[in-house]
Amino acid sequence: MSQPSQGMDSSQLKLEVPYTMVVAGATGTGKTHFVTSLVEHQAQLHDKPFDHIVFVFAFMQPAYENLANSIPNLTLVSSVPDEFP
């Protein structure tokens, strides 16, 4: 059995863009906080910047509007579209 790496740095943990992610969970579990942090810290968490972010939601929250106002390449969509931009 191999031993876990002791010298792993954050560059080895970056997500490869592009990707699709579904975040699901019960009310109050931190979904909005998680996604907001993922987008706000994209430079540290991803191998390259996003060209465009499509944020699909069921119910509008003030945090989503704040995120859209602070991230110029983010589009809010209130239901699953037939086609993405």
C-alpha cells in the first residue's frame, strides 16, 4: 500500500477549468457560502480563470445578486436553460 504524499502543495489541488459542478444539500448547510467562496477565490482554486460562469438557482437570494455585481463574467439563470451562453 502506498503512503500519502507529505509534500503536497496547493497548486496540486487546483480544479481544472472547464468543469461542471452540482452543489446540493439541505437548507442551511452552506451551499451559497461554498459557491460564493469558490467563485471569489477562483485564482487560488483553479488552474486558469473562468471565461464565463453560469449560476443556475431555484430561488433568488441577495447573495447571488451581490456575486453577479462583483463578478463581471457571471450570468444568473433562474431555471435550467435549454442552452447555455
